[in-house]
Amino acid sequence: MKIEIIQGPTLLQKVSGKPCKECAEDKAQKILQEEFLAKTDTVTLSGESPLETGIASGFAGRP
């Protein structure tokens, strides 16, 4: 007697109810990334850095 196992196509079904833990973690991570990327950086330039002051006073930058 010959026996064969025939496997059919994989069937995925959406199950309603409580979301999986990984899905909730993925969603939370996505929200954190979006919030991080939405923040804007603020840059203030004073023009009085120690290097600039040294250059203006003739310091060559080497001891």
C-alpha cells in the first residue's frame, strides 16, 4: 500500500477579538517612531564658539 500526503494551499483567516501581543507592540513602536520623527530640532547660533574666538584673536589652533 502506498501513502501520500497531499498538502493544500495555506489559508489565512482574520480572527476578530483581542489583538495579539506582538501586534500591539508593533503598533506602539510605530507610534513612538512617528512621534520622534515629528519633533523638530531647534538650533541656535551665537557666533561665539571657543574656536571662533581663538581664531579671531590669532590663535592658530595648535599648542
